[in-house]
Amino acid sequence: MTDDFMQSPEFQALIKEYLEYLQQSLPGVRTNLQDELYQDVYKFGHNIKGTGTSYGFQELSDYGRDICEAVKAEEYSKLAGLLDVVGTVIDKGLAEK
């Protein structure tokens, strides 16, 4: 993608919509974690792993990868902290929009 496109008002609106969607999804993902529905947490991680970079958030993709790896390795105790960090990245991104 060109830098001009990334800075266009249309793409900036899409970024905001993406971040708002993730922010609204987080409470449900946290509930899934509490309910030990780890495959649902994995799906969220896989989603942000695949989409974060497209919206200019490489760190979301990286944390999504980390979430997926933690679920695969059954390192469930890492997940709450990773979701907290993802929430912080989302909140920071929205504050900048």
C-alpha cells in the first residue's frame, strides 16, 4: 500500500472501525478465557495476527501470533497478560485517531 493511501481519510476511517471492533470484542474474548474456551481465544489471536499489519499495527500481528502460540503450547497463564497488552495497543491506536 502506498503511504498516500495509508494516510487517506477513507483508510483512517477503516483503521478506526477495525480498532473499535477489536475493542468491542475483547470483553467476550476475556470471558472465553475465563470459561476456558481456549480455541475461541486462539481464533481472536489468529484474527489479529492476520489483520494487524494490514491496518498498520505490526504489534497486533505479533501479539496475535503470541496468543496462538500460547494456546498451542497450553500456556494458558500467559493469555490474560497478552490480552491486556492487546487492549493497551488498541486503546492507544484509538486515542491517536
